[in-house]
Amino acid sequence: MDKITKPKIREIIDDFAKAIDKAKTEAEPPKIAVINFRNEARRRKERTVYEVPTELLRYRKDNGRIRISVASYEKEHGLLTERDKNAQKIIRDFLREIDKEKTKELKQAIEHDGQRDPAIITCDGFLINGNRRKMVLEKLAGEGKSHFITMKVVILPGEGDEGGPPTLIELEEIENRYQHQHDGKAEYSKFNIALSTKRKIDMDMSLVRQLRDDPVYAGLPTKEFNKAKKKFEEDYLKPLECIDRYLKHFNREGLYDTIASGPGDPEGRWEAFYDYSSKVYKKLSNPKDRMKLKINETELGDIEDVAFKIIRKRSLSGLPKAHETMRNFPKLLENKDSKKELLKLVDIETKLPEKERRNSKGEPYKEREIDQFWGEKHAKDIIRQVRKAYDHLQYKKERENPLTLLEAALKKLNHPDMDPSAITRGNYQRAMKLTKEIQDRADELESEFYHHQKNLKKLKEKFPTSKKNPEH
């Protein structure tokens, strides 16, 4: 029997909380705000807006916009401790690097109009909403604009306050509710949305709970909601599952910044994994689709290895890009000659020799640099095999025209194995039904060819061919 457990409360740092309580002053003119916390927005519960010295406020690493950077950093260097000054600097640098244009717009807006909306902080000063506003205010104050040394905030309850301090999941809900506001804020990349959603699921905040908390999904009837939930999973969580398998395949679990560094990353691979998930992996996971593609279960590992190597190379000179190739992958796999050429990529090593992973000083290269070196080393082989695969596919297309298709159909109908006596008793009705359908389709095609021929004859009579220029 499962134990009944209380929702986990975030640990409050007492000395930080005391410093906030001592330094806070009510905003002038007296100001109140209704925030989207618990059910306060529905009840229109008003909270006091305070001004707090910006230097007492701290960035929160569990900010969905920097989830890629934080997860990758912690995988390589260990956990970031938010109370640590160096960790705060690292988090600020992550924030600074995402969507610099949006940050510039936000800085201009605050410099011109001041801070319009209050941030939301825990009672010990950690920002749940407003991380980038703190960064901008610090920058303005550093430029000598002393009136930006404080920040307008709403303070969430602490121990002894009405309702008690928020649980960890309640903090996630606040972040989730405010992530869709775009007024001068950096928009989440799809990759960051996927990572943030998965992180909340791992904290026992189910996807259903997350979506039902979102106004876009909240009022949907059950059938429509389930459809929307499935689409969300296919758009975000399924590609993320493929990314995790890719990272494991190349022995770099958790290093999400090798996939994309954030919104607008020109080297990002998110789109390729979306196409791989929806166009390839979905079919490979379905026995009926595998049968249609003539793929044996024993080939699945090699096929995924090949797909991941193409995605890793990303740019295929003179050929469709990796994400476009993923869209075409099922057709390439269905063609036995194309598949044969692609599977030759299995022989390419996934790892560079140790000496090629380090610079002249013996220092290890970053993983994205290693990807570049690996891609350059194997570019010739990868591009050659992918080009051959496309060539076979194109050759098949060129061969298949109405006439060749009719010839192939007739050839199959006249095949030596087309022996009616070999049909089992239970399949006679189905065989006769198929025969009737073939007859009907043949009659339709004969009629269509006849009318095309008739129309062409009329066209020639109306526009007789010139003797001087027979091609007219």
C-alpha cells in the first residue's frame, strides 16, 4: 500500500529571509497586485508590492528558459547551489546569452518606463518570475542609474504566514503560468519547453496537471483534451525521448547543449529530432509499419545508428539537410537499394580517437567542437552513402510511370504463383473481392486513357502540327 506523503516544501534560508524582511519597503505610490498563485487569481486576492534591493534577490536555476544550459552544466561540473555567489554568476551568464535581442528590448522598456510588473519571489529572495528583469536592473544600476537599485516584488508566504510557504510543485506551477507571457521576455524554445515539462513530470507534476493548469487547455472537453495532450507529447516529449537515446548512443547523457544552446541556435538539431520522432521512430516502433517498409526487428539498432550519425553530421553538402533527410527516411528505407547504401554507415566509428579529442596543450575540446571534427572527418563517407541512397530512390521514381506500373501489375497477375487452386477455402471471398476491384480499376483506367486519347486527337485537329516546325 502506498504511503500518504505531504507535498515537499522548499527549504527556506533563514538569514536570507531575515535580510529581505528587514530591507523591504512598500512600493510608492502604495501598490497592490494579484498574482497567479494557488487560487488567488480567481479570488482576486490582493498582495502588497514591495521594493527590495536588487542585490538581495537571487536567480533561480530552475528557470525553464535556461534548462538546456543548467542541465548540461550540472552534468559536467556538478550541481549548481543557488546560494553560492559563483553559481549566481553562472546562472546570470546563462540568462545573458539567451535571446539577446529580447533582453535589449526589455532593457530599453524598463529604462524608459520603469519596471511595470512586479516580480515574484520566495520569502528568502529567490526569483520565481523576474530573473531577466533583475539582470537588466543590475545592468542599469551599474551604468550609474541609481533609481534602478531596487526591484518591485510580490513576496510569497513564509513560515507562519497565511497558507504557509509554497510547495516545490506550487513554485513550478507559478513558473509554468508565467512562462507564456511575452512582454519583453525571452520566449521558451521548444527544446526548453520539453525539458521543463519533463522535469516537472519527474517531480510528480503530471502532464495532465500541467496542461489543465494552462488556460489554453483548461476548458477543453475530455475528448479534445486527450487529443491535445497526445499532440503535446508528440511535439515535445517524444522528440526529447529520441534526444536522450541519441545522447546515450554517443556517450554524452545529459549534455543537452550539444543538441541546441537555446532559441535561435543556428546549429540546433531539435527540428531533426522532431522529424526523426514523428516520421521515422514512430514507424519503426509499429510492427505493421515495419512490415510495410520491409524492415526486420534485428535491423532497428543499425537503422537508428545511421539516422543519429546523419543528424550528428547535420549539414550534408549538396543534399537535403539532416531534418529533411529524416522526413525522407522511410522512403529511403523502403527502397532496398537505398537502405543497403545507408546501412554501410554503421561501419563509421562514433568516437574520435583520444588524441583528436584534445588540443595541442592536451586540453579536451568541447563536445560541440568534437562534433564538428567528427563531421569533417567522416563527411566524405556520410555524404557519399546518403547521395547513393537518394540516387536509388530517384531512379525508382523515374522508372515508375503509368506504363511501367501497368506492365508491373500485369506481370504480377501473370506470375506463375498466381494459382487460384492454391487459395485456402476461407480466402475465396476475399480473392474474388480483390479480383472485382482490379477489374473495376482496370475499366476506370481504360476509360480515362480513351478520353485522354480522344481529347488529344481533338486538340491536334484544332491546332494542326506545322510542317516547318513539327514540335509546335
